[in-house]
Amino acid sequence: MENQIKFGTDGIRGLANKLPITVEVALKIGQALGVLVKKETHKKGSGHVVLIGKDTRISGYMIEQALASGLNSMGVSVQLVGPLPTPGVGFLTKDMRCDAGVVISASHNLYMDNGIKLFGSDGFKISSEIEKSIEKLLLEDLSKYLLESKDIGRTRRIEDASGRYVVSVKNAFPHPLHLEGLRIVVDSAHGAAYKVAPSIFEELGAKVINIGNHPNGFNINKNFGALCPETLQKAVIEHKADLGIAVDGDADRVLMVDEIGQILSGDHILGLCGISLKKQNLLKNNSIVLTPMSSIALINCLKKENITVHTAAVGDKNVVALMKEKDCILGGENSGHVIFLKHSTTGDACIAALKVLELMKKENKKLSQMREIFKTPLQINHSVKLKKVMGQSLVLSDIPNYSDTLKKLESNLGGDARIYVRPSGTEPIVRIFLEGEDKVLLDKSLTTMTEFLEKNIN
């Protein structure tokens, strides 16, 4: 393969039908994964199985077939589960004793993009070491691994996959609690959760008003979902609902809206759940894992409760890795990736929402009352587009004068405000995040950093 394919912070991602998201690359990823599966497992004969799920974008069919063909050519059988949230694929990979799992999704991106995420047999996303092994295999001629006709793997569809996942998520909501009496707007972003998310909350007794649940292959994340909260806010007010829940395209991140239209971010969910677990003596090691994107307000709130904060690099895979290292059961990102390791191997939007609903029921409070655990300062998120490279290929510290420019801005902002800049691992952009109380100062700092990057990175 002429162009080396690299994993970003969440798999391989790009514009569908353009490198690296082409049929040829997907076929070879399937073959490379097949080679590793047969090397790393102790099964003999034709017992190797990989599970493949996807979201609802049109290119998913094309990539699904290519991946399955590549795996089959290496003697690995494939189980297709169709549209299913990313955490559902992690769960089923382990639950069905598969050797690996694959998610075909570009998460919160629009339909034009797609991606490939890989899970190990334990249901967790594969390590960086395994990613490097696959990258190396993609540079090789894999025809030497092709099997004889009689040993080719088979592909079949699993019809009850979504039902198994729904049951597993509902188990995260303790008996005898129920959701009867609650009106909930559920926005599925026209994505992978368009069937399972409404079912989960309805089966627990809620009256569900569905929006964003009519995927057509082209409308995933468009004006709906966790990245478009205005749609959910409007629907909650219009339907006089008790709250709203929005997921993104692959339902590994969540955003909630209270009964008066206020947003609860991942930080709110982490704060509420962390403090509640601490009070019940259930927060292991009294610690929680966050990322640099979490609000200073949340960090200060947790410290007042004597909860230790560990900081991981951005990306839910990095959060999970640090959670394992520090022996934590709760971690996540402000974006809405919230991980309850007791219930899921990765961020799960529906489980995170259920944990907040559990607190509402136990404390008999409205969501707006619970939201008041801390006051979020002014936050600004901005993206600078890259023309020449993907985000993960850019090293900001290598840019002349970048470090000095950043230090000067940090000094000007002072201790109660901050700026955080990082290349995206999933898109060709650099993300700029600012937080503080002085909007004029934040805007000025954003302009300075944006102009510096636009001048020096393209």
C-alpha cells in the first residue's frame, strides 16, 4: 500500500471513498486484522470470529462488505450486527466470545466521512501496540496469508444483536427504580442508536418523544444529536418534557437538557455521578479521570468533595487506559464521553443518561436543580482547518514560536482562565479551547492564536 495508513485518537477516519477510507484499504484492514486474530488467539481451525457493527451513513455498506471480505479471505468468519452504538459492539464482542470487533463510524461527523474502530476480544478498544502492528501489516503483501478455498471464512447477520444490547444497558439501571411519569425527548442523531435508544427508555417506563430517528444514509448528525443541542432544547420546551437526551452518530457520547432548556454537558454528568458515588462509598479510590477539556469549575467542585482528579490525554481510549492504571470506575470528557467501567468498556450515551436519571429518581429532584452543582464559566471552542495534513500528523511544538505564543497568552489570561490547543485525531483541524470569565480577553486570545496558526500551519 503506497500511502501509510495511520490510526488517530479514535481509529482510522476520513472522507468516504477517499484515502484512507476506501474499499481497498478496508479490504486490507480486514486481512491484517485476520492475520493478527489468528496469531494472537489459540483457537484452531475455523473457530475465529470477528463482529462488525456500523452506524447509518450510506458508505457503511461498502466498507462493511470490504472488511468482511478481507477477514473471510484469511479464514475468519464474520458476524454482522448492522446499525448499533459503538459501546454495543464492545459489549457484544466480549459477550459473544468473538476474537475482535469492528465499528464502522465517523462518530459525530457528517455522512461524507466514515471510519474504522477496532475492539479486542475483551471488549475494549485495541492498544496502540496492536494499532502499530496493523499499520505495519498494511505495508506488506498479505497474499502469502491467503487460505485455500475450503478454509475461507463465512459471513452471517445476527438478528437479535440490538435486543441483547438493550438488555445489557437496562441492567445498569437498578431495580426497583423505573422511569414512569417522566416525559423524555430522545434525539438519536439519525444514527446508530435510532432504534435502541428509544427502546431503552420506553422499556423502563418513560414516555418518549422521538426525534432524529429517521436515518436515510445522508442525514446522520445533521441538525440533530449531541453536537446540535438547539434542536433538543427546542423540542423539550415544545413538548413540555421533563428532560431531553441527545446522542451522537455512534451513541458513545451524550448531552442532556433540563426541563427549562439548559444544557448538561459531560462535565455535569461526571460531577453529579462522581459526587453521588463518593457519598455512597462506591467511588473506587475516591478518584475520577478527566481530560484537559474539562472545566476548571468541575475540577474545583470535585476537589471540594475530596475527590482526586487524574488527567488523561483527550480521547475516550486514553481515559479508559488511565482509569485502568489508576483503578478508577468513572471517567470521561466534557464532550459527553462518560465511562462507567462497571457497565461498559467505552463511553456509552444511554448508560450515562440512565445514571443521571437514577439520581433524579433517588433524590426526587428536577434536572435543573441537579445541574446547579457548579457554575460553568464562559467557554469558547474554535477549529482551524488544516489543508495539508490530518490533525494527528501535526506536532504543534515543532512550529517556530508556537510555545512562546502559547505561554504569552496563558500569562495574559491569568490563573482563573486558560487556553488549550490540540490537533484533532479524527479530523484535519486544530482545536482551540478557552475558558474564563472575561469574554473580551478570551476573544482577543482566540484571535491571536487563530491568526498565528493560520499563518504557520498551511
